[in-house]
Amino acid sequence: MDEEDSLKKAIRIQPTSYSEFAQLARSAAKGVEALGIRYRGTRFQRYVEFLEEATRRTYPRSIDWNRDRSAQIYEAEAIGQCVQLASSLGLQGRVDPELLKERLNEIVSGRDVVDDEDADDPSRNKLLELTTGSMLDRQGFGVELIAAGEDLVLRVPDAPAVPIECKRPASMRSLERNVHKARRQLRSRLLRYPDGGVIVIGLDRAAGVSGKLARLENVEDIPAAVTEALREGALATIKVGGEKLRSVALAVVTVIAGAVFSSKPAMPTAVLRMTWAPVPLRGRRQAVAEQLAAAFKTRTGPPLAALIPK
């Protein structure tokens, strides 16, 4: 398997109107309320209000990237977090309802914006876990939430269950520390999962999509830039993990879920995308890794509108 084949991609990148963002946010809020989770007074109510206000602006508009930086950071957070929440709600009816509700309660209680880019934010970490689970579920994997320490458990027919550990490093400088932590967690679970597991690296912070307001010149540049960031993140994870990573991991998945801004036109683009990279292995574990890789479909995936219930 050559490098290009081993780095498969999923889920569309699609420029989206503010009215669609607002509709998506309202839909996610209703989904949360329907589960009996308090939404009013949380950051997601404020995101909805912000995006509804955005639909009343006059377009096209110009943006002063320096003067309006804090406003654009808030906009990126509002879009990215609502996109992830809407995606995560796709796990309803697919996973344990009480565990899903428990995690969603933690997610809605987070801060609107994390000002310190090096700070860890548990609510966003939990949202990455559910977003990853929902993306893999749409890929055809069986995904489980369990009460034990695993973030997620992955299942495919005729293959053993596989634990998933999700990490969201603040920067590429902290990638190694996060990979080593995930590796230790997978090692601690080898008695239950002797073939090892999957490490998921959320790159919304490290690649600058969330909290740093990544900006590209042209909207047409976004798909290639995101693909490259996912690819580089996967390869860097395998490299820093070294031989010890191979003893516990079957694959590395990198995820970018959020919003990227372009200058031409001045607009945000929703990004919900992942890459699957098998870890070089031998013997029986290689066969398991190949089963998982084969289940990861090379397809574009649904447009953002598909996340909005009809």
C-alpha cells in the first residue's frame, strides 16, 4: 500500500451561507433540548444568537483582520462548535443514550472562547470525541460509548473491538506529549484489547483552525490546505510515536472540525474532515489494521445540510 492509498479522506469541505450555519445551530440546539439537556444560558444559545444576527448583515462585506480579530475568532468558534454539535447528535439511537446525554451535558457547559490557546478545555475535548464517533459512524463503523476509560470503542464485522483515544494538542509543539499520553492509555488497555487501538488527533488547535483564526487567501485553497494539514499531522504522529507506538496502535486518525476563513471572498467555510493512516505493522495485528482500513470508505461524505434533520 503506497502512501497516497494509506491516507484516505472523508467528509466534504463546503462554503456555506450564514443562513445555513444559523439553521444548523438552531437544529443542534433543539436536538440538545429534546434530550432534556439545558441549552438556554449556555454558550450554544449565544452561538445561535450570534449566527442569526450574522444572517442580517449586508453582503459581500470587507473584514479588517487585525481590527476585527476577536470578532472573527468568536465567529470561528460559533460555527465550528455548532457544526461539531450537530454532527455529534447523529449518534442518537446509535450509542448508549445515558452516556451520550452525560457527555453532551459536559459539552454545553464550556466557555464561549478559550482565550489561552495553550489551555486545555474538557468540553471541547469531549466534543471532539463525539464528533469523531459520529464521523466514523457515518463511515459505516460500529461506535460505542462505554462507562470505562476509553473515549470510544470501534467495531467492524469479523474484527476485534478496538479502543480509540482522542487528543487535541494545543500546537504541533505539544503533539509528542499528547501522542505519548495516548500511547500509555492504549497500553494500559491491552488486557482487554490485545491488538491495540486507534489514536485520534484533533488538529483544530494545532493547525490553527480554532482559536487562532486561520486565514487563506482564496476559498479554493481550503480543501488542499486542509488535506495537507491532515496528512502532515498523521505522518508526524506516527513519527513521534516511534516503535513504541507500533506496539499499541493500529492506526492514526487526524480530524479537523471547525471553520476556516478566506479573504477572497471574505467568508467562513465549514470543515468536517478526517484522514486514516495505518501504522506500519507485521503479522496478525497488520491483518486487523487492514480490516479497519478497508472499512474506512474513500468517499466525500454528506454535505453540511445533511446534518440538519428534516
